[in-house]
Amino acid sequence: MKFAYSSMKGKGRHKHTITASFFFNARGSGLEKSISGMYRSLLLQLLEGYPDLQVVLDDSELVPKTQNGPPSLNILKDLFANAVCALGQRSFTCFVDALDECDEQQVVDMVQYFEELAERSTAKGVPFRACFSSRHYPYIFIHRGLRLTLEDQPGHAEDLATYVTSRLRIKEPKLVEELQPQLISKAAGVFMWVVLVVDILNKEYRHGGMALRIRLAEIPSDLSKLFKDILRRDNENTEALLLCVLWILYAKDPLRPQEFYYALWSGLCLKSLVDSRIPDVTVLGTGAGDDTVSRYVISSSKGLAEITRSNQPRVQFIHESVRDFLIKDKGLYELWPEFGFDYESIGHEKLKQCCSLYANHILICTSVSKLLSESNSNDRKEISNDYPFLKYASENTLYHANAAAKAIPQEAFLASFPISNWINTNNVFEKFNNRKYTMSASLFYILADKGYPELIRARLKADSEIHILGERYKFPLFAALANGHRDAVAALLNTSSRFSDGIDITEGLNHRKDLKEYEDRTPLSWASQGGRARIVELLLQSRPSGDEMDRGGRTPISRASENGHEAVVRLLIDNGANVNAGDKNGWTPLQRASSNGHEAVARLLIEEEANVNASDKEGRTPLSYTSENGHEAVARLLIKKGANINAGDKNGWTPLQRASSNGHEAVARLLIEEEANINAGDKNGWTPLQRASSNGHEAVARLLIKKGANVNASDEYGRGSLSFTSSNGHEAV
């Protein structure tokens, strides 16, 4: 495919032709092996090649100005289709390789999408073409287009013969003439088989070559069996082979050559198979050419791994079929039956041990401590050169432990985890200061921040004190929510799944922008204010009381009442919450509910013996607040339950004055009907009529006058209602 792409790109070098490519890589990062990554790459190449097409990004329905993060898969497909259909007579050809290294269903959908796009573009006269390549499985059905099976092409056999002739190092022409057709016939068109067998025969020839015919005859023709034969041929360096396989299979990201070398050294050091002193990095080389690292990759993998030729070389299998043999064909189990069938967890456990040994080596810890005591940023960069595996090891010790925890207990590991060393090393490599941890950071916070649910559950067995204040997001729960670690949220709530009765309890909490108003809150008060009843219920299971005070001086029931969350208020009351607890300003839950007009919550609180006449530091009652904001139903409820309608606050304001001042006619009428003092003056002598007149509320003023308000009443300065309304220009009043 690379040859086809390069040839096409070389032929089409003019302004009306663009050739784009995407090569799926199952060993790469998320974007390298996903359909979304493919669409993003192809779209980028198209828009860079034809800049005028970038107007498709101006479609606000597809890409809103408020867009945060990358667009969804469906949006990417629409953008790509719009760009292709806007090409006019300009040519666009896509090469997409290794469909077998992507999810099968995604590939099926993608091929169908390209077929539909080809039909649309053809109808518009757009010269759009796509070329896909894949192994035989999964089978991809294409309705329209040419299908070429490589093994069936005449030139393929010729290519195999050419490769054998050029690479087989046997100096006896007659023997080569005899072996070549046998080798090609046995290969059945599989190029990888030929590559491996040529290497085997060359090795046999270097050792004397007396059994070349026998060796070729006994080599299995099936590629999977050939892999097994290669790996079982001798019992040398079996531990290095195992570590090599596990690191390529289960590393979070493909390792750089020097990382790979030290990763294997760490594993072999655990078995006392190598010197305990860390090898000198200066004599290793970079992995390019025939240096120590390159030779070690080949020898440890028995030729089944290689270093990629790229600007950022990585260690990987020579072909994806090696991974298929180990996993799909259960090669790992056959080679190391002691692993059982849960070899993934055991593999991660071994990698965790490698990371832990390296990151906590006394020489490395000493170097890290020295760096932290200095301020030279250049020295901090040099530590990666001196200890190439340190960044990966420190970042992923817990990652591998979390993966292993699904089958292997991690309680003892966490109990002895060297958190101070880990924090020091993490802070050396962390670029952003606000993401660094203090030395007092709790293990729970780190596990939540990084998103390791299995480790959180393991730690909970020994330590239930999970809601510890500190660090950037204050509490572990907030750290998990801010980073979108929804499974970690479930673990922190001590539940086996984030789904409860078919409902995702973390729905809508995928990103820190969804974690609103968490400042000064505890997890319980935050969940209460948001009405997240299931989260509140789970939090209450781990706490003896719902009366904790957050840093805003508020209780959970105060937060829930303010926002009208009746179910949460009921939960809190059932768990012993004090319905009359005042916050730092003296507001009770009933005052919060009344102020915002939450009748159902107010009724519930009163039924639970909330004091309807409780006053805050300003002397204001629930009726004062609900009257001020015009909530007639709540005012009626409070009066019915015994609220004092003439209670004045510290400034002498009565509920009627509050309602009159803000023009709430219905509430004012209700209060008057309930015999509120219509001429009550505050400490400045202002009456309800003066309040209504001053603010231009004609309907309320008319009501007050009709009900007998003294229109001639004056304040302490002798000013009457007419004076106020005139000075403020309220002619109608």
C-alpha cells in the first residue's frame, strides 16, 4: 500500500490533484487505530491541500462557536463529505491501509460511508477515489469497486521469488535453485512467512548448512505455527522473551528503544538474571543501526520484534499477525501455560513490578531529590536522558497495577506504595504547575485524578477515609469528575458500577466544565445542590450524618433546599439532617426554599418540624424572603403553618414592606387579607405604601390605598408617599 500511495502521489503533483493516506496502527495511540482518527487525518490533508475548502468549518450547525474539544464522529463524517462534494473538478484520492487493525463494525460502517460518498461525488462530477487494504479477516464486502487479492496476482509470486533470490545468503546456486520453488510453494503467497523462513535458513547456513532441506521441510506452513516454532526452538533467554512479548502487548504506549531496553533490564533484575547496577545509557546507542539496543530487541524477541523507522522510533512486532498468534490463537497460553487464561492481568502485574523497581531504584530516587532541590530546568530535562525509562515507569506504575487488579489483589502493593517518591518523580515530569501534587496529597486523590477505579476499590478495603480535602480539585471525587473518570467516580462511591437501575449516575459529568460550582463544597453538599439523589444516597452510606458544613458555611440540606430538590431533602432528613440548622448567615433550609419559591420542599421541611419563624442574622424570616420574591403559594403555606406576618427584621421591614417594595401584588393582597399591619413603619419610618410609591408599583399602591393605607404618613424626615413618587418620576402612582 505504501508503494501504491507513493506512486500515486508522485504522479499527481499538481494543483488540481491531492493524494491522502491513513495507515491504521493497532499498536499506536487512540487516533492511530480509530475511525475518528482516520477521518480527522484525511480531512486535515484535504483542507491543507485545498485551503478554499476550509469554509466547511464555518458551518455553525456542525461546528458551533462554543465547541469544546474535537467534533464527534458523525460531525467529522459530515465535514469530510461536505469538503469532498465541494471539490468540483479537482481530484482527490484516499489510501487507507490495514483495515484489519481497526474495530470490525467500525470498518463495515466506514466502507459503507465511503461507498455512499463515492456515489454522491460521482453524481456531482467530482473525481473522488478510495483504495483500501486489509488482511482476509475480517471480510469486507464492497458493492461497487475492484477487489484485488494479492496472492492471486501473477506479479506477487514473482515478487516472492525476487525477495528469496536477493535475501537468501546461500552460496550454492544449485541448492538455491532447489530450495527456492519449495519455499515459495510452501509460503502459499504469505510474504511474512517467506521473510521469517529466509532468516531461519540463513541462520542454518551460517551454522554449517548441513540440514537445510530438513529444516525447510519441518518448518510449518501455517504462519501461526511458524511463530510457535520460532519461539520454542530453543530455551535460551525465555524470561527476556516473555518480558519482550508482554511489553509490546500491554505497554500503555509503544516503548522507545531505550525505554524497552531498561524495561527488560528491570524485569530481569527482579529475577536476579542481570547485574543490579543500572546499565550506562551512554554505551547503548539510540536503537538506530547495529547498536546494543537494536541487537537486544532482535535477540529478546527471537526476531519477531523490530524498531520502527521513523522520527520517533518505537519497538513493535514485525507484523500484526504476531499479536494475533499470541492473543487470538492463544499462543501466550501455549507458550506459558502457567499464566492460565487470565494472562493479561498477570502481564500487567509483571509490568507494574518492572516500573516499580526502576522508579524506586535508590540511584534514581537520589537523582530526583537532588533535582527538586535545584531550580535549573535544563537539569530536569537531562534526567530523561540519564534514565530513559523513568518517565514511563513513574507515570504507569499505577496504570499497570489498576489493570492487574481485575484478577490480582493490590491491597498490599497500595499499603506500601512509596507515595513520596512517586510524587517527587511525577512533579519532575509534569509541565504544568497546577497539575503537580503537594507532598501531602492523599493516595485516594492521586488514584481519582488519574482514573484508576480498581485501585480505589482495593484501597477502600483498608482505608475508608476517602473524602480528604486538598490539591487542585479539593476532593478525590471532584478530581475524578473533572477529568471525566466516570468509573473512578463509581469506585469512590463504593459501588460496583456507575449504573444504578439502568441509569448512569455520572451522566452529564464527562468534563470539568460539567463540574459546576464545586468550589467551597464538600462532595455531599455539591451533590445535594445538584439534585443528584443517587450520588447523595451513596455518599450518605459512608458518612454518619448529613449535617457536615462545607467551606461556604452551608449544610447539604441547605444546598438542596435552595435548589428545590425534594428527593434529596427527604434523603438527608431520613439520615438525620437538622432541618433547623443555620448556615454562616443564619439562614435555615426553610428560608432557602422559601426565598426561591420551592413549595414542595418548604412543605416537607415544615412537616419535619422546621421553625416557620426562624430568623437569620438580619432578623429575616422565611415569610420575609418569600414575600420579597413574590412566591404567593409558599407565603400562603407559611402563613397557614403559623408564620408571623408582621415580624420585622433588624431594619424594621415586615413581609408586607418586602412585597410592596418589589411590586408583588398577589403576595401583598394575601398578607393584607391575613391582617398584616398596612401602616407598619420600618426604623426609618417608611410604610409599605411609601415603598411601593418610591419604586413606581402602581397596582400595589392602589391596593394599599384601597385597603386603608395612610397616604399622608411620613418618614423620620417628614417625607410622604407623594414626595417619594414625585421625586422618582412615577406619574401614574
